Amino acid sequence: MIQLLFALLLAQVVVVGVLLFNTPLRKLALLGLDRLKRGRGPLVVRTVAATGLVVLGSSLYSMSKIWSRSDRIGAFTPTDQVLLSRHFLEASLMGYSLFLALIIDRLHHYIREWRGLRKSMEAAMKQNRSLEEAKSGKLDEIKARDEKITSLNEEIKQLKLASEERMKENIALICGLLVQWILLKG
């Protein structure tokens, strides 16, 4: 049992190491964890974790029985010392194994969430760039329109001045014609 727990612990440490560093193995590990969490995978994982908790509880219970027996006797017998150390090792390995399983689950969850956030951020960045480009294109159009508006306003001012001058000339001409007509009549 202890060799199996050491092998399980080593495998979990390797998976945690692979998940922590961005290597080509990370994609493979994420793919494996994704498949493990589909279908009946979660049920199997929960069953194995529950079994691990039961074995951990059994080891802790055995340790407490050995402690209570040594309290009655007054000292540990050599057999009790060996059994206590074995149960302590099993409980420690089982606890570390369950803890690493929780770490692997959370790492997998956060990496998937991080990937989703990164994809949405990249999409937002693309949209922002396209809006900036459109905005800069519209700014050029707006500047051209503003220049055209200012040139047209200047042309309107010139036309107003010209029309006022013509109006004054026409008024002067009409006044001159009136004066001549009055002189001719009178």
C-alpha cells in the first residue's frame, strides 16, 4: 500500500509540475484532465477520493487506538511503535495525495478560466484596434469636412461682402437715376 501511495504522490507531483509551467506537456495534461472530468470521470474521481478519505480515517483511528493502548500500558511496545509509524506514514501520504488532487483540480480550473479570459481579452483588443482604426479614419474624414466647412464659410463671407457692395452700387445707381429723372422732370 505504501509503495502505491508513493507512486501516486510522485505522479501527482509530476502533474502539478507540468501544469505550473507552460510546456508542450501542459496541453496534453489539460486534455487528459478535460477528458477525465467528462462523463463518468467525476463520479470515479469522487469515489476514489472518498475511498482515500475512508482509508485516511481508518489509519487515524488505528493510530488513536495505539495511543490509547500505550496510555494504559504506560509505554509503547516495539510492535506498537512499528504499527504507529506505518499508520502515520500511510495517513501522511494519503493526506498529501488528497491535497495534491485538490491542487491539481484547482490548477486545471484556473488554467481553463485564464485561457477563456485571455481569449476574450484578445477579442476585446482586436475590437478596440478596429474601433481605433475606424476612429482614426473618421477623424480624417471629420478633419476634411471641417476644412471644407471653413473654406465654404470664407466663401460665404466673400459672397456677402460682394453682394453688399453690389447692393450699395445698385442703390447709388438707383439714386443717381432718380436724381436725373427728377432733374429732367423739373
